[in-house]
Amino acid sequence: MKSKTSTTTIKNIGAIFPLYKSKPIRLQIEQRGKQSFICRHPESNSGFEGDTRAEAVDSTLQLMVSSFEMLKKMPESTLGPAMIEKRDALLNLIERA
């Protein structure tokens, strides 16, 4: 079966994670087969797979929030270029409410 790709935009993650707010987050969702969905946020190099579209989206957003919390606390001197890019993308999108 061919994979199908679509996009969705989460206007504000506060509805899912009340302690946070965000700018609109555009996600790419790829369906592979009947029960395999891969959700990606390319700008922050975040993504997750799920059995349903909702599971893949929720898991990706949860990964983004966890990464945001972890990376904002780490000194820049301990991060490599890829992690700095990921941190900056997440800091541009997400903040504590």
C-alpha cells in the first residue's frame, strides 16, 4: 500500500498541555498501511509513530514538550549543532503558560 502524507496545524498546545502555550505548530503526518502513522515536525527534528493518527500527533507533541524542557535547561556549551538547532526551533514555538 502506498503511503499518504498530509499536514495538520495545532493552533496552541495549551489545549493538550495546559502548562504550555505555543505558536501554531505545523506537523506532517504519513500513513503507512491501515494502522501505522508517522507524525513529524521537521523544523525541530521531532517525530513519533503511532497506531492511529491521534496517537502519532499526541506522542510527537509530548516529545516536543519534553525536549523543550530538557534543552532549555542545558548550557549551550554542552550541546552540539543539531541540538542547538532543535532547541532554538522549540524555543521559538513553545513557552510555559
